[in-house]
Amino acid sequence: MGRIGSWLPVLVLLCSSPWPSLHGLAAAEDADAEAAEWARVRRHACIVAFNTRRREFKELSSVMAQELHWDILRRAGNPTVCLGEGHRFFFVLFFYSHWRTDSTTADFGACVPSECDGRVVIDEILPAMYHHFFEEHADYRPDGSLDEEHSVQYSFTLKEYRQTSVAGQDDTWDMVSSGLALFVGLPLLCSALAEVLLAVAWCRRLLPSKSKVASPQEASFGGFSDDLPWLLDAFSLRRSWRALCASSPLECADLCWLRVGLTCTLLTLHVTQGSKWRFVDLLERRDPVFYAVRPMALVNDAFILLSAYLCAWSYLRAEAAVQPAAPIVFAAASSLSPPPTAPPAAAPAPAGAGEQPPEKKRGKAKRGQGAAESPSAAEALGGGDDVGGGSGKASAEAAGGDGLQGGSTAGSADAVLPPAPRLGGGGSLALLPARLLRGLRRSLLKYLRQVPLCAFWTWVYLVILPSVPYNMYNHDYPWFGVRWFQQTGKCMSKKWRYSFLLGDIWPLLSGERDPFWFTSNGNPCGNLWNFQLEIQVFTIATSLLALPSVLGATALVAVVAATVHPLLAGAEDWWIPHHARGVAVMLLFLRLLGLPHVSAPPARWRAARLLGTVLVLAAAVLHGVEQGRWLEEYAPGVAERVKREVVLVPALYQALLAMGLALICEGCRARRRLPPDASEVDAATVPRSRGSLGVVLPAGQAEEVAPVAPGTLLCVANKLAFGVNVCHPFVQWYIEAHASLDFRIFTLFSWFGQLLGVASLSLFASALAYVFVQRPWVRLLAVLAGERPKLPRRHGGRASAAAPAPSLD
């Protein structure tokens, strides 16, 4: 009895366990039979509903015209009316193979009854709707039986068009809600807290108080004033909007125009070649507009080359910042010379930059010596370059520069300036590790500037856009058809890798290869491959510039030779050696001419813009003849000879583009020469010149002044250029594949309207992304990367209106 008692709990547990039984198996079989019967009933109901209103469904669907060799008419169908009648509408991708036809794929829209599911549509409805096609492509044996081997082989892929909101889909709501909380909820919450703090500070200011004025630290991290804690300031929508509209004293109007011009060129190229124009193949062969825009494909090379130029400029500024300051001697007779013991006076701020506080007697002398000793977080992010599309920060004066290098300025002839660094790390290898670490840090900060916006638009691309109605099967247009759909699938397969621009780096570190890496330029997510390559170019160029002069020049020559060799061997010029060759040519050109200048170049360099423009136009003509089929009708012999030079012509137009862009950038940064009769110039019209001397010459005694500062609208366009560059493919895809499914007839008016519409919506989306994502997360990542948040300065018990930080983009 004792043994039975010890086993009793086990027996009770086994008896109470859900062991399979004949009753359970019978219940499962009944459930399967019920499901099969329900599927049979639905299939029968679908077929009956289709046969009842067959003509109506065929009128709302596409048509296969036998007299036109089975061409598809009304390819998009009529989804609006179909859904309005309570039916279901599918976009169909039709793959087929038959020995009597060369066609292998077609896409069209089909309206089917609401009782039909996807499997019934594939098996029953579509073969019945287009039975003439299948009967024509069916082969029979002599005995009358169907020859399945030689008959048409086909498959259908369906994508249902639904007019539903993203919030109503359970499978995507989790990712949508988390993204909204991160990119929208956090800025709204911080903005609400910031407004509460500002309201409390305003109320306390109205009340009389005899308490001691709080220090800047107390005011910023616990006290109540116009100053906010750095986290609330970063995510405050009001501060982000103010930063978007405020001009920076480091911006140059000419460089802003260059950046905006490159972005407009890219928009023009994509809208012209990527919109759904009727008879687009014929337009590509005959229309002069399509001929003219083909050389605009060089804008991708221009973005990469511009990033290389800005990398060289930021390297020189960083080296100027760490060099020991040389003694500065001023002429005794000069009325501009400050007393030897007095700190240099602050330069007057340009219009719109905010009033500068007077210098205090302690802790302000270093600020007068140049911003390079303590670069701001915004300027350190990217080393003064731009965050997007290769376009640089429009900075008129380099941080750490003297503001007078390379040009004569009245009243400063007796000044002994610090030696300006040249491109190349000098002859010693001992300083190489320090230079390399500084360069890698600038590259990391540049990466942190770009990745928030790229990750945000990848989230929109992979989560939002696939959840709204669209036609993904229009294979005639690579931006919006099946090829775009295939690219989206490739991006989804490695979404984290590609969202953070690690498509090239991750395989090298982990050894995990992506079979689609080569065919998608290293990143299949929209146009993110360009920004990914830009980060890599900036990092590698920084590493090469850190080498000693001779060793660095030898390395650049080796890069050019290594990238030209595949062309000589007849290999394909894929994107990595192609852009590496252009970057190496630009850096060699800069070394030979001793460029770029650390501070604003002399006024005589403004003439370099004309020469640079001529070189860029020559590169565009060569590219148009080789790649754009120029001169094929009017000078076929010349066009054929140019195309035969598969090595010389690509290398030549790359070299022309690199040299021309370098000269244009130097000319845009150059100072302006005042008219000879300008004895007095209003201080508000002459921008200040900030440099390591901390001295601004009066306008009446100066021959050259700083470049023109951009206006408000140009400053806003300059800051939004990176966002427009990132988001415009997704905006254009939404317009073409979601909002407008019909084809358009190409005219100059419709082309301009299409361009204006895409540009306007892209600008609006970029402004929202700047306020909610770009500025907040860039400032947050800057602090996490080691940059100390700048505390507000107070004078006389009131917060001063500090000058705006350099542009974040």
C-alpha cells in the first residue's frame, strides 16, 4: 500500500493530462471537414457572383486585345468605381511562357466579387475573365487531349488595392505606433514641457523678487528662465522651427546656392525620367527635354566630390585648431591694434544673427581667438560639411582660420599670422595617430548627423508606404513598378543594416554577404546608397589626408591607378572604383594648388567660379555624348569615336568635374572686393569676418570683406536641401504609385507642373522631418558622442540672445 501511495500523485497527473484521444482526433477531422466545406461554399458563391455580373467586372478591369498582339488596354483598370460598388480590386502580376510568344510578363488591374479570396481569383476568376488568351495559347495532341507541356505556363501574383488606413491593420500597427511615439510623440511631449517651463519663467518674471540672480548652470538645469535644459531645447518644436528660420554667421550665400542648385538638378532628373509619362520609350528617343537632362546623372558624382572637398576643408580647419598659436604682433601706428593685454573685441553680428553680448573680463579671451579651439556640437558634427547629398555647410569662414589668409587687407600688413596648414599631414609619422583619431571622430560625428533622417525615411518606406493602397506591378517605370517593389523586398531583408547605412561595412565585419549587394549599389533602400557611399568617402579621404604629404600623395596616385586598371582590362566600371577615382583626382588637384584655404580665400579667387563652370559644362557634354546618346543624329562619327574611348572619356569627364567643382567651391567661399570709391559702407551690409585674430577691420579701410550671408529663404532652403535629397524619391513614389495611378501626357506645362508638385511636397515633408527628427536627434546624438551642451550666457541678470549655432545641415 505504501508503494501504491508513492505513485498515486504521478498516476493522478497522467490521468489528468490532455492526452490525445479518439474523440479529439474526430473533432479535429470534423473541423477540417467544416473548413473545407466552407471554402467550397465560398468558391461556389464567388463563381456564381462573377457569372451573374461578368460584363460589369470585365468593364472595370483591364482588357487583353487579341488584335493588338495581346497588348494590355486600360492597364490600371478602374479601382475607384470597383470599390465603390462593394467589390474587390487586385493588381495582378502575370508571368507566362509559351513557344509562340516572346512576352514573359504583364501587369494589369482586375475587379472581382467581394466573395472571392485570392486563391479562387487565381484558380478560377482570372482564367475565366481572360479565357480568350488561354484558349489561344493552349495546344492539343492529335487525339484531342490537352498538351500541358507545350501549352502556356503561367502564374499570377496578387496585390489587393484597399482604401484603408494604416491604423486599421493589426500586423503593422505595432511598428507604426512605436515609430510615431519615437519621432512624433517625444518631440510633442518635450515641447509641452518646454512651454510649461517658459510659462512659469514668464510668470515669475512678472513677480517682484529680491533673490540673487541664478547662474547660467542653475538657470539651464533647474532654474526657470528663457533658457531650457538641453534635452528639452533639442526636442522643442518652437526652438527647431526657430533654428530652421535663423541664419548662421558661418553660412555663405554662394555655397548655399550651389547646394540648392545640385538638389534641384537631382529633382529635375528624377521627375523627368521617373514620372509615368505616356509613351515614355518614345520620349526617351526623341524628346529634346529627355536628351537635355541625361548629363544631370553627373549630380551623383558631384555630391560625392563635394563631400571630398568638404572633408579636405574640415581637415585643414581641425589641424589649424590644434596648432600652437603663433605670437601676433600688430603695427604700432595702426588704429586697429588692440592693447596687448586686452582681449580682442567681438565682431558685430550680421543682420538676423542676434545681438552679441559684450565680453566679460574673464573667460572670454579664448572665444575671441577663434571658434576652432572649442568647436560647437553642431559644427563638429560632420566637421563643417553638409549632412546630405554631399553638399557642404555654407560656411564663409573656416573655424580656426585667421580670416585674412592669402589676401592683402588694409591695416593688417604688419600682422604676423599663424602658419596656415596645407593639405597633407607633414613629414612626421609621429603625429599620424592623433590626426587619424581626430579625423575618425569627425567621420563618426558626420555619420551621426545623417543617420537619424535616413532611419526615419526608411521607416516610412518600409512600414508606412507598403500599408497604403498602391500599384506595385507597373513594370514599365522602374521607380514605381515591379522593380521598385523588388528593391523594397531586398531592403526589408536586411532593414536594420541598410537603415543605418551599413550595407558595405557590415559584410566586411561579419562576413555575412547579401546576394543583392552588387546589383543595388550596396544599399537597395531608395537612394540611401548615395549617402552610405558619402560617409565612406569622407572617412577614407580623412584617413588619406592624415598621412604625411609624400606618402599621402603616393597613396592617391595608387588609388587612381588601381581604379583605372579595370577599365583598361575591359571590366565593368562599378560604383566603388568609379567614385574612388573621382575623389582621388580631386584630392590630388587640391594638393597641387595648395587648396582649400582655411579661411575665406582672397577676392581674386572669385574668378575661379567661371573657370570651374566651364570645366563642369565640358564634363556634362562629354557625359552626354558617351552616356546620353548626344550627337548620334547630327555627328554620328564623333559620337561613335567618343564611345569607343571607354577608358579616356570616363576618366576625362570625371577629372573635369572634380577640378571644376573644386574651383567653384573656392570661388564661392572667396571674399568680396569693395568698389574703389567705397569710403564708407553701412556696417549692416558688410558681414563680419570671424577668425583667429578676433579683429574686424572697419569697412572704410578694408579692400575685401567677407562673403555675402544668405537671406532667410535661402538659409531655409539650404537647411532643407539634405532632407529633400533623402525624401523626394519616397514622395515621388507615393504620388505616382498611390495617389495617381493614371498615365500623363508629356508637355512642357505638365512637366513643369509635375516638377513643381514633387518639389513642393518634398520641401514640406523635409521641413516636418527637420523639426520633428533631424534637429532633435542630431543634437541628442552630439551630446551622447561627447559634445558638451552649451550653457546660456547671462549678462546683467538677463539671458543674452546668443548667436545661432552653425547650420545643422
